[in-house]
Amino acid sequence: MRLSLEELLATEPVILGEGAVIERLRRDCAVPLHPEIVNAGFIYDPAGRSALETICRQYIGAGEEYGLPLLLSTPTWRANRERLERAGLAGRDVNGDNVRFMAGLRDFCGAYSDRILIGGLLSCRGDAYNPHEALLADEAREFHSFQADALVAAGVDFLLASTLPALSEAAGLAQAMAASGKPYLVSFVVRPEGTLLDGTPLTTAVSLIDATVSPGPVGYLVNCSHAAFFRAALCHERNSSAVVRQRMLGLLANTAALSPEELDGSVELVTEPPGAFADAVAALHGDLGMKILGGCCGTDDRHIRALASRLARPPLRSS
């Protein structure tokens, strides 16, 4: 029987997250990313669908080999109503179709399928690395409700709002996800000094959302940040707190110790060896108690497999 996200967190010592998807498609797939919806339409193109399936199956294989529960996310990072309309897909259930695509991949995993949870992925309306484009909380709640409801209607296990640079839109997204009735996670981009990109201290962001949104998030993540940045942010004496360290569940880590602005403008892929990545990310489990660990920019199946090998207790390798 498949456990809920809350049950997994209560019973499992650690949960594996997926690695990069969009960045890998941008660099390695012959199908170009859409200027509006990025990879949300790949499921309608045979080559794009195949590329998505290959990447997802690699991450599934890493989790299965090492006996770890796995969180996958739908390819819907930019599939909000406004962007779907501009892409000419207003009349199509793109969010639901992506959920069904992911569920179909999971259905072919045999007994391991019960160890996979599918998260409905949302993000901010504007540039994820420019906090000045962030919506106000009330605007964000109204704007993001369409996508949250569409993902829940299609049967996701939980919702994930990721790559959030500003508190105002993160709070509104949390309200929209809370109203959907599904468990949800909120994932920020952070700086080493322990703030969101808009300068909000982590302790302020977590405390405000927890105090004003009901039901609150299952917990918080950081994504699109290097493990060293995450460690520094979480341990910052002024901008973090014991509450943050308790409510923060994990990291989907970059392989480059660069700021979001530097990464966003980078022409070349900046990465690090899978072993070094895995060592740094896995150490966050032992040192800080992080329970959800995976990858973001610069990662591929090698990085996630190396991470899984370090998180597994014991590794379930065939002899």
C-alpha cells in the first residue's frame, strides 16, 4: 500500500528526490523547450515524451536499486493558466495529462510503485530568480489556484511549489495549495546568508507562512542552491532559527557553488563529480537531519545514483 507524504516522513529515515529534468532536456534533447510552458508540452511530442520518460526512469532506477522511497514531480513548472493560454493550450488539460503521464510510468514499476510519490509541481508567475517580479500574496492565491486545483483533480499525491524567490508569492501559493486539500511543500531559493532572494530571513518566511496559512505546509525545502549554500543558510545565526531547522525537510541541490544570477546567465554547464555532490548532500542527513535529498541544476542520473548509494541503509545491490 502506498503511504502518504506525511506517513513516509514519519516512518522513513530518508527520502530520495529526483534530479534535474528541465536543464537536461535543454542541453540533451532535440526537442526545444517551449518559451512559455517549457517542458509541459513534451508529453504530446513522441521525441519529447521519450526524453522525459528516459530521465524519469533513470531516477526511478536509482531509488529502486537502493531501496529508497522516491519523490517525482510533474513536468508542470510553468503550466499556469496564463502561460497555457499564451501557448494556445487553454482548452487542454495539460496539468492533468502530465499527472497521468507520470502515473503511467509509476504503474510499470511493480512492487516499487508503492514507494513512489508524485508531486504536482508549481512555481512563481514570473522569473524565479528575480524577486521584484513576485506577486503579492492575495494575487498569488488567486493566480495559482487554477493550477493547484487541476493537479489535485488529476490525482497527485502532494503539491510542490518550487524555486520561490520571494515571501509574498510563496505565501499566496501556500494559500492556494492549502485550499486544494492536498499535503504540500514549499521550496525556496536561498542565499548563504540565510535569506530568500528578496532578502527575507528564512526564519521570517517559515514563521509567517506557518502562522497565516491553514493547513500549513508539511514542511519546507530549498532547491536550486548548492549544498554549501544550504548549510550556511540553515546555520546562519541571525536569519535562521531552531524553528527553521525543525521545519526544513531537505534540499534539491545544484552542483555549482554559484549564485542564482550567475547560474541563470551561465552558457556552460557548471557541475561537480557525482561523488563529491553525493558526499556533500548526504552529509546534510547526518549533520542536520534532512530527510528529502535530491538534485537540481547540474545533476543527472549519475549524481542521483551516487547520492542514493550513500543514503541507503544498507544498499540493496545485487550480488
